[in-house]
Amino acid sequence: MQAKVMRTMLALFAEIERDLISARTREGLLAAKSKGKVLGRPKGSGKSKLDQYQPEIIALIKDGAMKTFIAKRYGISPVGLHNWLKKHGLDTIEPQP
């Protein structure tokens, strides 16, 4: 019986401590935000390693190269290539016969 009471008490203390940590974290974030600190992940430079290869990629697409081939060639995932093409308005380029 004593072991059961002790486990219950320890669980209660752990729950109270979690609540206190959460409250302190919220207070700290609010204080930092009120001081003007920008919260969250910093924005990137907006540049991609594919930007320097844009003319080559356009030529490859016009020549009919598969997008998976292009992605492997430049060391990026096919999804990453798709997103980059869409961001730069190049997703509408069609292969030329």
C-alpha cells in the first residue's frame, strides 16, 4: 500500500512540475516577444543551389530530360526540384520536339 501511495505522490509531483515548466516557458516567450524579439526559425536567404543552374535546367527540360534525372544530377530530391520549378514559374515548360 505504501508503494502505491508513493508512486501516486511522485506522479503528482511530476505532473505539477510539467505544468510549471510549461507556464514558465509561455511567460518567457511572451516576455521575449514584448521586447521585440522575433520568435521562430530564422528566414533563409531565399537562394537555392539550383539558381546558378537555371539555364541548364531549362535546356534539359526542353530537351525532354526526366525531372528525376535532373534532380539526381543536381543532388536534390524530385520534390525539391518540383517546388523550385514552381517557385520560379518554370513548371509550365514543355519539352520541344
